[in-house]
Amino acid sequence: MTKAAPQRLHADVDLTDPELYRKGFPHEVFATLRREKPVCWQTIPDGFPGSHDEGFWVLSRHDDVQAANRDAELFSSLDGPTLSHQPEMSGAMLVSMDGREHVRQRRLISAGFTPRMIGRLEEQVRRWAVSTVEHALELGTCDFVSEVAYPLPMHMIADIVGIPVEDREWLFALTTKFLQGVGPERAMSPEEHLGIQVQMFEYAHRLGEQKRADPQDDVWTMLSTVEVESDDGERASLSEIELDLFFLLLTVAGSETTRNALSTGLMALLDNPSQLEVLRREPDAMRPAVEEILRWASPVCYFARRATRDTEIRGVPIAAGEQISLWYPSANRDEAVFDDPFQFNIRRAHNPHVAFGGGGPHFCLGASLARREIATLLEELLARATSIEIVGPPTYSLLSIDNPIVLAVRELPVRLS
């Protein structure tokens, strides 16, 4: 198949340019893409740091993003969700697996989340949400991101893994350093960044050894010891390296995404005070509100996939071996799917958002927990804070196009009383 000529809307639109995301996700750019070039080609500029293909296809419409996300046979995840080349990760991590190996690992991880464990986690979400909000109220004026939106998901991850409370401050700081150690605004060298990752691996490895030697009543003990039967009748368990990589996935992906959704969701609610009051008066409104927050925030900007054979999307030829990128925030503002997509509406009746990937074999394993965290924190915040006021503009961390999150809310100063 002959590849179509690169299709760029305007010479000055470059999705790899971090400045495009300085003030948040560039929804106006993607609105134009959906309308004029829903399948377009982005060239990687000369001199762009790291190892990449010469470019990638950009999918901006809801139907295309959802269909590609669900077709793991046609669009492979083996190279991982990023646009950069990371051959060492191919087939090693849950997000960079296909086929039987992916099914095997998901089945093993899911086996650790028994109904009893899920019930305990829901109780712990409430406990951490209460203590987090109470601490923020004592401070009065604080950074919502670091003092409220970040501690809850990190403590929940620590509870899942069974991390001792005395280790958490160190691990949370290390995770933050790891997250902020890449991108155009960070001076950390690749060697320093790798060193942090090694520290996290070493900690996960020691923790796994402790759980096997002295089993505890937590999810990580189960994941360290669980066996399930594969389709061919063989017994399978998670290897040590699989556990280490899942630990990294939990601490990084599980914390950053929920933090972004909570921070962006609070801004949307405060921009729409009548809807905030609905949540105060009507507890049943929380469930659709969480779905609207997820649609509105879309905390993961894209996932990358690689075509396994020649194909077409909307008549545009995609050659075997080429990368595509699935842009979830754009899909979640698609005018063809959502009524008034640029209106935040917690009463939205039809909300098939793709914030968790839009279904398929790679649907987010943590979706239910993330929903519970968002709902519970907002419930406790609204029950305890009679006044919530943003007292300064939000700032964003630019993580570069090589990180599928791309940008994150870094600071959101608020006053609570």
C-alpha cells in the first residue's frame, strides 16, 4: 500500500510542540481536525529528542478512536502506549501486551481483586477521603492538587500494594519526582530518571519478597502468590518482573490520571456553581456527575497503536507498521456523538465517553476504583466545605508528547472553609 501524503491542517500546527498544551488541552485544534481532517498525519520534526517513527496518524473522532481501541488484532499494543521507541517494554507490561499473554496477565491481576478485597478498598477510600479533606480544611488555603487530589489515589495504591505507612511519604515523593522528571521543563538527565525507576523496581521487588515470606491480608500478597488456569489448562502466576512492572504502572498511571480528573473536575464544577449546588442537594446526581467529569477531564490524552496490516480509516490508507494515535479528549468532545460537547453538564443522559479507553481488551482495570475515588472525595468535600474558592490560575506540567498523559494539572490554589 502506498502511504497517503502527509496531511497537515496548517503549517503552524504541531502536536509534538509542548507549547500547544501550555494552557491545557488544545480543544480548538482538535475541533478543526474532527471537522476537516479526522485522520491526519503528523510528522516528527527533525531533531526531536528520543527515538521515533518518522511520524504518526492522528485519530480525533469518537467512532474511530473507539473502534481502533477495540481492535487489538489490527492495531497492536506491543510497542506500548507511547509514541517513543521503547523496545525493552515490548510484551513486558500489561499496556504493551497482546493476545494470550495479555489475557493471562489480566486474568491473574483480576484474581487479586476479590469481592471481599473490593469491599475493603471502598471502606478505605472513604477513610482516606475524610482525612484528606479534613487536613485541607485545617490548612484553609492550599494547593488542591498536592494536598487533596494527589494523596487519595496514592494512599489507595499504597493500600492495594500493602505499603507500610512509614514508607509512603518517601515513595510518594519519589513517584512525583519520576512523573516530573521528563518533559521540556525538567532538567533531569535520562540517567537520573532511569535511576528513580530502578529505585521503584527495587522497592517493589523487596515488597514482593516480603509478601511471599510473610503473607498479609492485602491485594499485593494475593498477586504475589495467586495462580490461575490458562486456556490450555496450565497453571500460571505473575513473575517477579511482571509484578515489578505492574507496581510501576499502578503508582504512576493510577495516581496521575485520578489526580488530573479530580482537579479538572473541581474547576468545571466551580465554573458551573448551579451544578455544584445540585450535587450538594441531590446525592443521586453524583454518579452521572462522575461520568461527566471523566468525559470533561479525559486525563489520558492519547494511546499509540501500530497497524499489523494495511488498512483504511475513513478512506485514508494506513500502511502495515505505521503508528496511529487515539486522542481521547478529542473523542470526548465529538459533536457527532455528544450534544453540546463543550458544555459541562452533570445531568448528561447520553455519555459514552472513552476516558478509560472505550472498551476492548485494554479497557482500564482501575476504572471502577477511579470512579469510586472521585465520587467519594467530592462527597466528603461538599459535605464538609461550605465554601470552595479558586484563588489563583491553574498551572500545568508539560510532560512531552512521549508521555500519553501529555499534560497534567500541576497547581490549583484554593481556599476552603
